[in-house]
Amino acid sequence: MLAATIRALTDLGRAGEALERFELALDGSSGVIPEGGCYAAALEAVADLGNWRRALSLIEEMGHEVEYRNAKGSFLRRQLRVGRQHYVAVLRACAKAGEAEQALEVLQDMQTRGGIRPDEKCYRWALFACCKGGQWDRALDMLLEEEQPPLSEVPLTLPCYTTT
């Protein structure tokens, strides 16, 4: 229910309010323990806001066990799996903010820390972040490399060139 509420508010253009609902759940006062779907919805809201720092902190939080306490007792939320869709939301937040360096770091972290190979969508957001951040030359270098990006599952295709 919380994830659906967060998504609906984000879809209505009320990402700030959506994030507030998520934050209330994090403090334990609502009695709801945010799970993976809630984090995914919150990451989409954060991406809409272009808040790449908060997006990174949410992914970090997902990787930890968290104990919640409220009037009903104490609850332990297990470590949540961070998937490609979570990283895509972080990349989208970086792109919206024009944070090229951070987007490129996220591409590396996906593979090294997350064990996830970036796909074409991930590269498109990283390319967009480079261009929006005024580093179009880095985006062009990514596109013109003789080899495809070493972490990619698929080669860069027309949508990547169009984005750049």
C-alpha cells in the first residue's frame, strides 16, 4: 500500500510529498516497515526530484539490516536486494542533476559492488548526465570508443547516440 501511494503521488507530480510519506515510514511511527517495493518507489520519486545524493543513500540503506521500533514492538528488516531498476533510478537522478562524474561512478559500482552489468538504459542515463552536465565530450568519447563499454550487456545502439 505504501509503495502504491508513493508511486501515485510521484505520477501526479508530487514527488516531494511521496518522499515525505516514505520518510515517515522510515522513522517507524507509521508501523509500516519499508520493503524493496517501497524503496523502488521512493527512488523513482527521488529521481524525479534530481536528488542524486538521497538516491545513493537509499541504495546504501537497502544493503543494511535495520531494526524498527514502535508501539507494537521491535522489527528487523532484512537486507534488501539492490537490482538494476534501483540503479537506473539513481542514474536518472544523476542525469536530472547533470552529475556526470557521479553517474559514471554508479556505472562502475553496479558491477563492482552490486554484481549487476549495466544495460543500454543505464548507459543512456549516464550519457544524458554527461551532456546535461556540460561534459558532452565525455559522452562523445563513450560513444566513439573502439570497444563497447566493458561492463555493458548490450552494445550501444541508436537510442544512446540519439540521447547524446
